[in-house]
Amino acid sequence: MRPLSVRERDLLVALIDRGTEPDADRAITASDRERWAGQLPGVMVHGTCGCGTCPSIDLVRDSGDRRTPTRQTVLEASTSNAFLLLFIEDDRPTYLEIAPFGDEPITEFPLVADVEF
């Protein structure tokens, strides 16, 4: 387990603040975003994607507990060559994923300035 990098933390903050959930069955409220942002101080990187071609990370609060989620929200944004997805399970950010549009590997997360919301 390790702390978030500055770039990872910046992306989490931006996705929580401005990410969208296009197929949502409920609206994302300002209080949802505040609650999710409140989770960030204790978030650590628990692991990385096993594909070897992306920097996607598994997130866990510093208590280390994981349970089966009862509710999931996915916030999205994009860059010129990938989607960014933040999975929030039961009000806890659990996975930051970058999904490339093509076959080119992506070795690091983009800067927030390069993300389209």
C-alpha cells in the first residue's frame, strides 16, 4: 500500500468535482460530491491493474477493509486517447481507471489540464 501521487490525487479531486455519470438513474448532487471528496484524505493505493499497459489503481481507505458494494457510481471524463473512470462504491472511491481508445499503452495518468469534463 502507498499514498496517492500528486497527479493521482489531482485527478481524483477533479473527477469528483466535475466527472459525469451519463447513464445515471439518479442525479449526482453537490452533497454527493462533498461526501466523496471527504473520503480522499484517508485513501491509499492498494494495488495496480494487472494488465501491465496502464496505470489504473485500486484504492482503499487506510483501514484496509473492503466489502461487497450495495451501490456503485462511476464518474467519467476523457482525454484525447482514453476514458478516465472513477468507481465509487457505497460512497467510497475504490478504483481509478484509464481505458485507452486504442492499443497503445498508457504508462501514466494525464494532467488534469489535459482532461475533458
